[in-house]
Amino acid sequence: MPRVIFHKNGQTFEDEIKTGSNLVVRAGIKQFPYPHLSYECGMGKCARCACEVLAGAEHLPPPNWKEKKQLGDRLEQGYRLACQLWLEHDIELRQEPTA
């Protein structure tokens, strides 16, 4: 089971999730890391779920066209859309507070 470490607002949240889980789906059904993960559409259209990948990026698939369109240069800075990631391995993410 993948271990997720999630940083937001100076706090760190840690938990294990079922292999193949998506954090936005889990947040939507009130599971980890609810209510801390910011998200909106869940379909890669709004980029509200953008997170910086601090560890585990080597296990993620290449960015899809939605991530390329929404994140642009932020991809090179290590950002990904949480709604587009189905996690198979440990990951550490940081999400900036939203206004």
C-alpha cells in the first residue's frame, strides 16, 4: 500500500492508501487527505489540485495532455495534477494554500 505524505499550510499529513487510489477521488468521498487537499473539477480542467511532487516522481507516468495544458512550465518545476494520478508507489506532495 502506497504511503502518502502531504504538506499544506505548514502541516504534514501522512497515511497509507489502497494501491491504485486517486487522492481527489478519496477526498471527494471524505477519505485521506480530506479536507486538506484543494480540488474542484476532478477532471484536469481547473488545476486547483496542482501539487509539487517532493518525492516519488520517478514512479509516476509521464504527464498527460491535460497536465501539459494546465500546468505548462510548472511541470518542469515538479508540479502534477493530483486528479490525474492513480498512485501505485509512495509519494510526497506539497500543495500551496489557495486564496
